[in-house]
Amino acid sequence: MREIHLSKNELLYSALRLGAKEFIGVTDSPFGANKKQFIFESLLAQSSLIEKGYAEFDTDDNFVLANGFKDTIDICANCETCITIEERNKGKSPDRKLYYVKDSLIIELQQHDDNITLIPIDTHYTLTKYILGRIKWEVPVPQCTSTISLHSEILWKAKDCFDASTDKANGVQVLIDGGCPNTMVNAISKGISGDAASLAVVAISFDNDKSSLRSGIFVYTKSEIIQLCSESSTADEIIRFKMISSAEARKEIEEVIS
């Protein structure tokens, strides 16, 4: 398999040809529109796929996808597991990557506007090594290892304060008054205000008509890593925070993507 460059419409049309009802991670399909629009978009996609060498009309005048290309699309469109990684760093746009796994084969999807690149990944070890490498700093086991819970309302109120540049001290006080200990308030404040980096790893696995989701969300600075978990109640959402080491973060990520 080789690297493949497509438009979003070419990708979605190819997936439809393989029986996929949706393409995880890629939205806003033009193929759910009215019948005339569907035919128009399909013909455009067919023409451009043939021009790129990814498809052809056979001797019976049937539109067929090229074998290698077809295999790559099938891994993505009918994957066993989809892994999403999103990194956020201060002053930069979020960096989001998707990985599709099927029969131990892995394809990375990179999207820039309507331009899609599909990149084969040689082994699961390579993928794991890359994802674990997103935790760039070595943070030792923290002194405080307890888990704290904060209501989402407290976090939104603190964020409003941090967004108003003249009210940051009040944002810190809102967190403390809401039950955030001094040992965590610095890292959580930086996470809410966008001064800390964050990493979210989400894996969705499919088994027939059932699916299961695993996730890990981390906010980190050069000296602290905090793991986030959410839990909903009948009243509102509660976010749990726990300070962990780099080694613990990598172990959590391995469990998500394994």
C-alpha cells in the first residue's frame, strides 16, 4: 500500500462503493442530498478517481476501484478500531489525526480542509510508539495522588474569569472555593486558560452491531500531568482530576489503544 491523496468527496464516494454507511471522523457528506445532487457528486467523484488512477471502467463498463486503493479504503471504511488523537498547544490550532485498524493493518488519515491523505503505518508498535511520544516531558510520580471531583459549572465559571484577562486571580479563587486543592490549582488553571498543552486519545472498537469506547484525556506542563475523566449525574456533569507521572500517562494511553 502507498500514500493516497483524495478530496473528501472522493473518499466518501469510494467508501459508499464498499458498502459503508458512514465514514468515522469525516463528516458533511454531499451524498445524503437529493437524488440529482447524489448523481452529480457521484459522477464528479468517479471522473476524478479515474483521472488519479484509483479506479476504472472494466470491459463490461462497470466502475471498479483499483485493488490496492480498494484495500486501503476498506480498512478505513470498515475498520475494527478507530483511534483519534488530538493535541492542543497554546497559540496553535488543534492537531488531529485518525487511525483505522483492521486485520492488524493501520491507515493514518490526515485532513486539511477538503484534502485527505491516507498513509499506511507499518506496525501497531510504530503507532503505539508515536502516540506515547506525544507525552514529551518526563514528569515524576507526584506527591499528591488523590483524585478530586469538580462540577462542570465551577470549571465554566473559572474559564469565564480566565477569558477576561483582568480577572485571572478570581478564576483561581473560583477553583479553590469549588474544592480544587492548592497542589492542583496551578495545572488546572493553565489547562482551562489554554496555557497548558492537552492530549486526548479516543479509541472506538466495533464488533458486529456493538461498539465500545475507551479514552484518555491529559493536561500537561513541563512539571505536571493531570488526567481528566467525566461522569454524568442527573443534575450535571462532574469532572475528575488526578495528577499522574509520565509513565502512568503512557500506561493509560497503551490501555486505550491496545
